[in-house]
Amino acid sequence: MAKLTATQRAYIRKRSKYEEPGPDELDEELNIVPFLDIVVNLIMFLLMVTSTIAFYAQVEASLPSYSRGGVGRRSADDQPLNLTVTVTDRGIIVAGSGGKLAPGCETTGSGEVITVPMNGRDYDWAALRACVAKVKQEFPDETKVTVSADPLVEYRDLIAAMDAVRETDDEEELFPEVLLSAGVR
């Protein structure tokens, strides 16, 4: 067996020395206090931001209500309008109980009809306003419209559609009761 030099023995003694673990190393649990501090701060920040945004960005709308067949049945002449405006990525579809309106809003069309096609890359809100004004002339007592949007449509375009069906440029009231509906694809 080979003899070890003094430096080699010191090196082995140093490396094989048992060190007593500290009190924080004896616990088998993680210290999650710093993590909880971060999470609580994030929650407080998100609540503050959400309440601030909700305060400034309120949209007046109501959801459609479901009801059963009523006591007073309607006649064929007294059919409700059920006006629906759907914003898609190709344009705007205006529909009612009688069907979808064709471009120009004079007659109804069948199949995939876009009532107000897009003007380049933008929606033509003036044409939608004019189309809805024509419908209002035919149904002056109607106040409700249901607005829905394709999932690909941006939120600002949905809000612009709601504004376009509420009143004309001259602030003449069209359909003040805007109902939001889920968009279907």
C-alpha cells in the first residue's frame, strides 16, 4: 500500500469531514413564504387593474331572455321582427324573422348573404346604419336588436356595431335595446 503524503492526507480529511446541516436544511418542507408574497401582490394588482378597467369601459347591453309560449298568441300579421346583426370577418349580416337582408337592404336573400360587405379592410358602419334605418322605417315600434360576432372579429368592431344600430348620425333613435348573443361559427 502506498504511503500518502501530508498534503494528500489533508485533502482527504478536508473532503471527508462531516458537516452538521443547518436548521433550515433539516426541514423537509419547502419555504413558500416568498412565493406567497409574490402571488398576493399579483392578485392585488390584477384586482386593481380589473376594477379600474371595468369602471371606465362599461357597455350597456342585456342578454336575451328565454320565455315559454305566452298567454296571448300572436297572429301571422303580428310576427315579431327579431332583428339580428352578425359581424363576421367578411362583412355584416342583417337578418330578421323574414330572412337575411340582401345587399342594399331592399329585399331578402338566401344562402350565404353578406348584407353590408367590408369596405377594403374596414367595416362600413355608415352602410349598416342606413340599412338598419330602413328596417326601422318598416318596424317603427320595434326597439330590440341582437348583436353577435364571429370569434375572429375584434372587440372594438363589436362595440362599433352596437353603436351603429343604436342611433343615426343625427342622433335619431333606431334600436336602443341592444342584446348580446354568442357568435357562432
